[in-house]
Amino acid sequence: MSKRTEKTIVDIAEELKLSVSTVSRALNNHPNISTRTKEKVKKMANKLGYRPNAMAAGLRNNKSRTIGLVVPRISMFFPATISTVIQNKLHEHGYHVLICQSNDSLEQEIALAETLYSTRIDALAVSSTLYTTDFSHFDIFKDNNIPLVFFDRVPKDYKVKVVKGDDYLGGYTVTEHLIEKGCKDIVHISGPLTCNLYTERVAGYKNALRKHKIPFKKSRIFYQELTKENALQACEKIFARPPYPDGVFAANDTTAITILEYCRKKNLRVPEDIKIVGYSNDPRAEIITPSITSVDQFPAIMGERVAKALLELLQQPGAPQRYSEDLVPIQLIERASSAAPVSASKTTVKKKAK
Amino acid sequence: MSKRTEKTIVDIAEELKLSVSTVSRALNNHPNISTRTKEKVKKMANKLGYRPNAMAAGLRNNKSRTIGLVVPRISMFFPATISTVIQNKLHEHGYHVLICQSNDSLEQEIALAETLYSTRIDALAVSSTLYTTDFSHFDIFKDNNIPLVFFDRVPKDYKVKVVKGDDYLGGYTVTEHLIEKGCKDIVHISGPLTCNLYTERVAGYKNALRKHKIPFKKSRIFYQELTKENALQACEKIFARPPYPDGVFAANDTTAITILEYCRKKNLRVPEDIKIVGYSNDPRAEIITPSITSVDQFPAIMGERVAKALLELLQQPGAPQRYSEDLVPIQLIERASSAAPVSASKTTVKKKAK
DNA sequence: TATATTTCCGCAATCGTTTGCACTCATGCA
DNA sequence: TGCATGAGTGCAAACGATTGCGGAAATATA
């Protein structure tokens, strides 16, 4: 019974004694249809409560007006913000967005690629798993010339459009910032090197050290998934015995926050005894006391650019997809956790924290 | 040319000298097909790189295996967490999720309902706009017996499944908590009353006051969209002149945080001079100093229940949809911002804040 | 051997739209 | 009056899968 209430263009055609083609064309504002007919058709469509069936149209046109979005998870600040922007932007252009989470599981990511292909999405944007080094499960899209763009966690040597933050510069900037604030022994908590963006931050970290003639020590760098638990474990090692580092560059803010709290508990003063810098400028970084210096990656801008890239590719079907890199700028947001050592520190910090 | 690489079941059938029906059935594990044939078909499907076309199947079956999700925005902690859970859970059952944002605009919500219907989603979950009081734009779904469940921001008197937090209890609990901690003049910053959940929290607030014989004052309650800007404006009014309140019940944590920071700037001590409680248990509430007492609404549980409700409805097609309310419990998370006034307050607070 | 039963498979219609092509009218012009 | 023109419309074939029904082959039963 719910079946029979679904009106189709056939119903409209019968009601109006017109052919379905005319109705279809009228609804799509085809130029060959007279204004009078168009009006009649649209009025009747309204009257009957007609709703187009996107699947039927999609089948015929071989396009779904839906684009896929694969992110590790949408509950994290950074991907969530990007997803928001992408979704809103594409919606403005009449596209739906299927947001999917890989939960940082390569297996899930592969399955997702497969099923998203089945829905015949018109384009795909993905920020990959931490552990994706082989991207061949996305080949189907490339081979069939379906627009594909990667962002944030992007592949190397894979012929696609890429939108990413300037991670090398980020790593360099943070490290140099800590050095300029007086740090001489800087720990870096990095994500796993399977993810290129961490490789680049590490490169930035190392180069900044080198430039300032600070020796790089293997024992001062950690590669791990950037969870709270892992951060705590790293802390246990770092602070097992002196000498303690005087600076920490954490590759995300969750890690930075965890370390800050750990230091607090250990009665290490931040920033007097040890300075901490995070990454991504999570809202929590600004709020905690002392507030944490972090790197803004401008997720909104990144989202805009991803959406723009997708739309451009959608407008030139058949255009060969090749590697091209769109670098989104970063900006160091200086806060209390890495402030210079002043005597009247306590109040100064408070003020800056504001 | 990308067209011609798209293999269909027809290709498989030709290759194997079988009929398309057999191929279709084989791929769908129909019992009437011999195991041998099924294996042959699947092998060939693999060999040809066949990928099912979900749109074609959907058109024929009149189902898309896609469910719609409409939330105000996915970048906010609470809806983001719920969306994550719903998406993951439904994906386990082979459903895609179209996540859409209304951006708290009724107009966008209405448009969304329309276009989501066009894609023939199999079910719809929505957390409505702050300003949605008329829900008739969702009638199409009800009329066509498409599973519809609301969560968090839910309608009243609209015959659908509803999953919501216990907002009355939340409002009551927070207020009573503040009273028990010694507050006698409690401000409540509420969301707009067009949204039922705020109405209920207000009711809880009022009833707690009444029970404890504290007079309710109209001047002590604010109805506004719960943004940072609005919170600041409210502060300006509240602290324009004494007497200052000794307790604030903010209906979200963004507001609570803003007020806390405002008080800090005004040199009002929290919790000694004024106690603050937020709502939703945003991650920031735990991290700020002093940490903010808040109400956990268990978004993960809510997400689970929404997903469960959707799946149940999907499994009994044609079942009449009627109002039914699933109340997710809430829990007050006591933190430093509302701690009892102790003499050695400073250290106590720190400890609790941990 | 003849008949009844399974088992397995094919035919063809169907889902709702879109679109190339052909066709019918008016109308304009010579 | 005859003919080209062009605007407006209709026919029918797709798009790729599913499925009720009927039938052939293989097997069991008498």
C-alpha cells in the first residue's frame, strides 16, 4: 500500500495526457518544452505529491549525485571540522555526501572502497588510515576515472589530487619555536611513520635541530598511535629518570594534553621546567591551564579546498587524474605552555592563557 | 571508454553461457542454484572485476540500503559522537549512512527532508533544528511508512519513535546539586524554548527550586542560542550589578566554559564565590581549570539505541509507526566548579580536578 | 519402463527516468 | 499554394539488476 502511493512521472503524464518524455523534460527545464507545458506539469507534480526517484535517474545517467567521504573517524575535532565544511559545500552544489569511517582500520577502509564503488558515487575524498601504505584498493576509482582526492593523510607516489597541510614546515616551526624559547633537549612524540605526514613532521623536527646545532637523539623520539594511553606510556619512559627533556613536541593535542597533565602531577612546571607544544589546535588546547601552544592547520580551509577540487574534477569528466599537491598553510599559535621563562611567570601565563 | 569497462551480470552470463537470472541468483546465494554454479559465477565475477550496481538493484527492489541522518552539525561533540556510533553500527548491518547537517536552519532541514526522500533512503534519523516546532516536512516518510526516529532534539506529539536524554531529570539534578552545595541564587542559561529538551530542563530547574523553597525569578533565567557570544552577553547582564548569583546552570558546556572564563576575568572565584554546572560533558569540561561539573548524556548509548531502533523498524516493514519514548539515562559528573566550600579549597579543588 | 519429484535454470517483465530520433503542426516566406 | 523552418511533443530503447513462473534434466519411486 505504501507502494501504490509513490507517484511517478507516468502518473503525471497520464493525468495530463502527455507523454512521459515531455513530463521528464518539463521537470528538467528542457528548452524544447514550452513554458505553458512546464507550468502545467510542475503544478500537477505538486498536486500529486510527486518526488523524483534519484535511483532511477541515477541508473539511467550513470551518476548518483553522491560523493563519498572516508575519514578515520568523525568524532575527532580535525576530521569532523573538515567533514562539516565538505558536506556543506558539496550540498550547495546539489551533491549528497556519504560520510564513512574507517576507524583507522585498513581492512575497513578496503571494504569501504568496495561498497562505495558499488553505490556508484560520483567522486571520493579520503583521509586514509594511519597504516595505509598501499593504496591500490582505490585503483577502481582511478581506473574508471572517478574523481579522487586525498586530504590530510595522503599517499605519496599515487597519481591523485592531494590536499594537505604543510607538515614539514609545521614540524620545523614547532621545533625552532621551542629552541628559540630556550629548549635544548626536545622530545618528539610522533605518529607512526607509515603515515607520511608524520614522516614530514619528523623531517622538520630533525632539520630544525640540525640547523640549531642540537644533536638528534633516537631515544628522544617516539612513534606511536597518538592516544592518551600511549602518551602516558611514553611519559613513563621519558620521566623514568633524569635528565628530563626541557621541551616536548607532540604530534597531536590529545598527546600534548596528556603530557601536560602528567607533568602537573609530577610537579614539573609548564612552561618553566618543560615546554609543551601540540598539533592541530584542538579546542581543548586553548582552554587548559596553562594553555597549550599548537599548530593551526585551518581545517575549514582544507575542507573548502577539498570540496573545490572535487567540484572541479566533477566538471571535467574524463580529465586524466594526476598527482598534484595543494598545500594548506599552517600557523603556530603561541600559548602559555611554551612561553619564555619570565620571573613573574604565574600571572603572565594566566594572562596569555586568557 | 570508462563506460565500457563497467562489467555487469550480463557480461558474466555471456562469458559463462548462463542466463542473467542464474548469475543474479548465484551472486545472491539463492538456494535454487547449485554450489558448483555459484562458485563458477563468483569466480568469473572476480575475474572480470564485476561490481554490483547498487542503483540498479535499488531501483528494482525499491530500497537503497542507505539511511539518512540529519543533525544540526557534525562538528559539535555531542552529535558527532552519536553520529559516529550510528554510522558504525548501521554499517555493520550493511547500510550506508548519509550524514547531513541542517546547520540549525529550519529551511535547510526542510530541503534536506525533500532531497533525502528523493534518494529513497530506507530510514531516517534526525535530531532537529533548535527552531523546529512543526515537523510536517517529515510526513512524507511517515506516510510512506519509512522508518523514522528522532533523537536528542525530538518532537512532542508527533507519532514517531523517539530516543532522548532524561532532560527533566537532568535539569532537576543539576539544580538540586547546586542547592545542596549551598547555592541560593541560581541562574539558568537555557536554550530557546522552541526546543523541547530545554523546556524540560527548565521544568526540572523550577521544580528543584520549588522543592527547596527557593523562589524562582524570571530575571534569573535566559533563553538563547547557546553560543559563546550569547553567553558573554548574558554575563554582561548578570554581572552588571550586584547581587551576583552564587550558582549558574548552563544548558551546555560552551556556555559554562565562557562563563567560567568571564568569572575568572572578573576575579570571581569558582567555586568559592560562584558555582558553575554545564551540560553534555564536553571533553573540554574536564580539562579546564577548575574542571566543570557537567551532565553526561551518554552519547554512545544514545547512538546505539537509535541504531537499534532503526534496525528494528527496518526489519518489520509496514509496521505502524507510533510514538514511543526511549529515555537514555543521564549522570551528573561532579567536578571542581561546583565543589562544596571547604576552607582548604584550593588544593581540594586541584585534586578533584585531576 | 513409466511416472512422480527434485533440482536447477531461463524467459521476460519490471523498477522510474532519460534521451536520440522522428514526427506533427503552425508559421513564414516566396 | 507550396515548401522550408522550427517549436513542441511522442515513441521506444536504454540503464543493470531482480524474480515469478514455467520448463528441462536428473533423480527417486512404483
